[in-house]
Amino acid sequence: MKLTKNVEVIQGSPNTLVYDNRVVIDLGGKNSNLEINAEVQLATHGHSDHIAGLFKKAKTKYLPKEDYWGLTLMGRRAMIYGCSSKDNPYFTFDYIKEDLKEEFQDTEIQKVKLPGHTPGHTVYIVDNVLYAGDAFFGQKVLENFGLPFYTDFWSALDSLYQLKELVKGVNYVVISHGPVYTNKKKMEELLDFNISFNERLVQKIKEMITGNELTVEEITYRLSGNKDVANILLNSVTVKSILFGIAKNVRVTEQGIKFSL
């Protein structure tokens, strides 16, 4: 889909942005095998579905230094699941198993650090198009998973508020996992939906633990849409981050760590 004369978005999960036929952002997922002879390959963060472009030949490659954990399979697993282990079918997001051994360079493309999804999550602005990566998500993604994936929920929420200001200065907004719109107003509405979704999520968890002790897993199970092992592992990361920001009582029991208000 063409957004401007020089910007094209190749839809997938993630959506991949191509600028001036020489700069590629977030080549990965379904688009991993696309043959694009880019001079510059950029990744918004180190998750395995966003870094296929960093394995391609390019003059300049960039991964935010705070996300250098993404260089190895062990690091990527630790950031997604909370641990690494022997290969098993529960590691369903191991899209890339190779380790990266590249030297990364800075880039002249305008970039803005918006941490939360990962420590170094970065958005890019090219030709009046803001590529927001995984700073926020499509409505169906949120409904399917039940929660957004944020390493630090509270930093992610702050980043969403910053995005509201950034969006005012561009003509188009593209996210990695969700619809691609040429109408910026629809993306602003989706951003507002994400903020409201997250604020409601905090309220739901507060209600669950008011006068009631629950473990992370119990809360995660109740909130998750898809209840397979991998999704519970992912969602528990967000839940833990929220709990440590709101719980007044934290107690170790035989059943695990329990949180309450």
C-alpha cells in the first residue's frame, strides 16, 4: 500500500515500511523472505518477528542498543517468556533461532525512543510517516491476546501519551500488528482505544485483588483471551509489571507470590 510517493507499507505481521526503495523498517514475520535490496535495515526492537532484515545485506543496520538482548536466541526468549530452556513446542515465537553477529550503526532517519514494549523500543519518522512498531496494537490483536505485551507496562503507557503528541506532527501512522489506514484519524482513534484499554486493564486487576489474594498466573488466566501456554507466559509479563505498580500487599505462599490491595 502506497502512503506517499516514497513510502510503501507491505502488510503482514509485522507490517513492513519501505522508504525510497532503500530504507526498510521491521522486515520480519510473513515478510521475512521478501527480497528487498535495501541500503538501510532498521528494527524498532529486538523481538524475533521484527529482526529478519538485520540478517540481510545492507550498508547500514540499526537495532536500539537497549535491545541488544535480541542478538541471541537466549536473550530473546528471556525477554518474551521470562526464561530460556531446551527447545520445546511452547516457544512458539522463536521465528528466528540464529544469533546475530552484526555491527550496528546509527542512522540519520529520525528516531524517537518510546520504551515499554521493550527497553529500547524505537519509532521512526520518514517522509511525514510515523512507524510506531509495537508501541500500540490493532483492536483484534488486543482482543485475541487479552492483554498487550509490555515489558514495562507503566513506561509503555507513558509512551502512548507521548505518541499522542508525536502523531499531531505527521500525516500518517503505521503500526506493526494491526490495520494500515490512509486516514490518520482512524489511527488516532486506535491509539485512544489502546490507552483506554490499558487504563481499564489496570482497573480490572485492581478489582480482582481488592480484598482478595491472587497469583500472577491466576490473574493472567482470567484476563487472557487465548489460553495456550505461550500466551499465558507472554501475558504474565504485563500482569507482573502492573501488579508491582499497584499492589499494596505482596506475600510468598506455597501457591506462589500473591498480590492484594
